[in-house]
Amino acid sequence: MEEKILNLLSEEYPEIDFTSSDELVDDGILDSLTITGIIAALTMEFGITIPYEEIVEENFNSVAGMAAMVQRLL
């Protein structure tokens, strides 16, 4: 799951190194606009709905966090 998400995000955002940090939000690598785009990409790719309660830093700070969230929502 992590590899699939990493590939998807690398295609969508080639300028961002998603492996450079485990605190992508906290380090300022991802901003709110980018997170909105990531939510859209994950929604389309996996056919899930990401509820408002899931839109927290922990779920977007790393690819592992995103993968865990997607797994829960599938």
C-alpha cells in the first residue's frame, strides 16, 4: 500500500520528496492546498471518502500515515 501511494504522489507532485521526512506537514513540506490535492488523489485512486475527522497531521505527515488511513477507510 505504501509503495502504491508513494508512486501516485510522486506522479502528482514530482517536486516533493515524500521520503525525505516523517513530518511532512510539521516540517512545512506539505501545505493545506497540497493536502487537499492529496485527498482528491487518494479518493479517486482508492474509491474512498476521507471524512473530516481523518484530516489531521498524523495522517499526512508520512506516506506510512497515509497508507494506514487508506487501509482503515477501505
